[in-house]
Amino acid sequence: MTPQPSWVEHFDLINVIAGSLFMAIIWFMIRTLQSIDKNQKELFERMHTMERDFYQLRGEHTAQHGTNRRQGD
């Protein structure tokens, strides 16, 4: 009866599997970070548009009603 091979004899295969898993994890991390970056870029563009619109409306309001008038007065 021959002895069963141990995991040490398959060290090359274990290296390939571990390396593949590591690369898969890195790939998912990169995709996630790229997605976050894209979403943040879109979010800040929307915020900039809202800010510009807000200040335009505020300026129009000030031009029509003056600077000292408060809501409720």
C-alpha cells in the first residue's frame, strides 16, 4: 500500500489557487473603488448644480424683495 500524498506535495497547486483568490479579491476591490469614485463625482456635480441654482434663486429673491426682508415679516 502506498502512502497518500500530503498537501505539501501539491504546493504549486496551492500557490496557484491562493494567488487566484488574492487576484479576484483585488479585482473586486478595484471595481468597488472605481464605482465609489464615479458615484462621488456624479454626486458633487449634482451638488454644484443645486448650489448654483440656489444662489441664482436667492439673488433673484433679493433683487425683488430687498436684502433686509425676512420671511414672516
